[in-house]
Amino acid sequence: MIISNYCRTVDRQGRTVGAHLSGGVVMRRYIIKRILLMFLLLLGMSFIVFASLYIAPGDPAAMVAGPSATEADIEVVRASLGLDKPFLVQYFIYLKKLLTLNLGTSYTTRQPILDEILVRLPNTLNLACASIILAVLVGVPCGIITALKKDKLTDNILTTGSLVGISIPNFLLGTLLMYIFAVKLGWLPTGGMTHYFWTPIGFREAILPAIALSTGTVASFTRIGRSAMLDVLQSDYIRTAKSKGLKKKTIIFVHALRNALIPLVTQFGTSFGGLLGGAIITEQVFVINGVGTYLITAINNRNYPVVQSTVLVIATIFIIINLIVDILYCVIDPRISYE
């Protein structure tokens, strides 16, 4: 499709003002640049996280050695963990391990961190995917409806609801949902996600945490979808389509919706990263054995390698998703140039 076309530079009126290099070449160059930028971002993030934990209060060697350890025992543990080396030496040792996908060893369990993350990551992705699907299925139609019912009762109700959804913390909403539907009514389990959300058991397990996590995202999709749809509906080509006598459904779903998708796709990439971060709290509320729970436990135990590696894994997923979203722009709107 777009790969075989010529990449064009388009002015504000949509006129082609220049064409050179095939779209495939430009796309490949753009992807390579973004991948290189991704590694630079991860390098900077690794340094910031490493430095933050280095100056944080608390002694991980004392935590590992235990409460009954003597000062000599703590020094032995510190040397075995490499914590007696200068800051930059520790950091470069950490980077060297990262190049071989060696995320290090957990201070508390003495197990490879990568193995422990891979066990928990599917649970976090399961929750995040269920939440983003729910957000899209509810938020996008609500955004379209509010735009079509502008300044009417439906618009006012959904707009007010979106403000409430953005404002309420997901941990508070999760606790309320659990109390009502799990404790009082007994309709749904109180916590845990041990099955994928598309299975019958997993669907019941995912309902409450997915609603709690996705409410703010639903509200964001509603607000952005409404704004984007209103802008498109006021465009000249929409008025032309109406003057030709096209059906209202055709105008909305064929002509208007595609052009309103770009801000929604942008919101999708940003929201998924936000859901990964929000899952840290939601997993605590619903007792889900995911990366978020793993990270909170590591912070409490001063388990620095686990904290560093978990943050980098989440950041990598977030950056990759945003790269995919940027590439999708060109598929949705061929006028977008990557030059």
C-alpha cells in the first residue's frame, strides 16, 4: 500500500508540493532513526534510574545480609554484590550485562531477574490489553455519539461522566468495585488474574480490574474522539458529501471517522503506556502477580537490580508501541510525510 507509493510533502491545503524517494526507502530510514533514538532513550533512562537508586536511602547489602548480620558480614555481602565499587564502574558493569540481555540477579531470591519478569509479564500485559480493548470499545463510540449529539442531553451526560472518569483514582474505583460486586453481591472474584481475558474464567477475573484501570482511558478517548469528530464534521468535504445526498451513516463511518482516527491512534499509544504504569497500583488492589507487584516488592526490599530492569522493560514496551503508532499514521493518512 503506502510502501509502494511515493512519499509526498503536502501543504495545508492537501496539495502535493514535491515528491522524491520511494515511500519504502523513506519509511525504512524513519524506522531506523526511531530505533536508534529508542536505544538512546533507554540508555538515558537506565542512567537516571541507576543514579536515583544509587543515591536513595537504605543499604541493599544490609537488607540481603539480614537483621542479625554483623558489620563484617554486611561488607562481605556488599563486595559480593559489587556495591563497593565506584558509581560509574557499577553502571558500566550493568550496561555490559544489558548488552547480553543479562538483567542481573535478584538480591532477595538469587534468581535471574529476566526469568522472574518473564513469568509475571504476561499477567501485566493481559490486564493492560483487556483494559485498552475495553477503553476503545467504550470510549471511541462515546466520543462519536457526543459529537453527533453536540450540546444535547446525551452529550452533557457523557462529557460530565468523562470528567468524573478522569478524576477518580483507579485504586479507589477498584476498591469500590471489589466491595460491591465481589464482597457484597458475590458476582465476581475478589482478585487474581490467572487466565487470559478471552477465556471464560479469565473474562470474569478481568472484568473488575480492567474497568478500574481503563476508566480514565475511556474518558480520554471520549473527550479526544469528540473533539476530533467535531473538527472533521465541520470540514468542507463533509459538507460536500451532505450536499450530494449521501447517507448519514456513509458520511460518518466512511468519510469522517477515518480522518478522526489520527488523534485517537495517538491516544492509543500513549494510553497503553499509561495502562502499564497504572497496572502497578491495580495489581496491588486485585492481588495480581504481575510486573507491577514485582516492582513494588523490589522497591520495598531495596532490590535495585529488579527495579532497574523492571522499569527498563516497561519503558521498552512503551517506546515500541509508540513506534508502531507513528508508522500507522502513514497508513491512516498517506499525506503524512516522514521526511
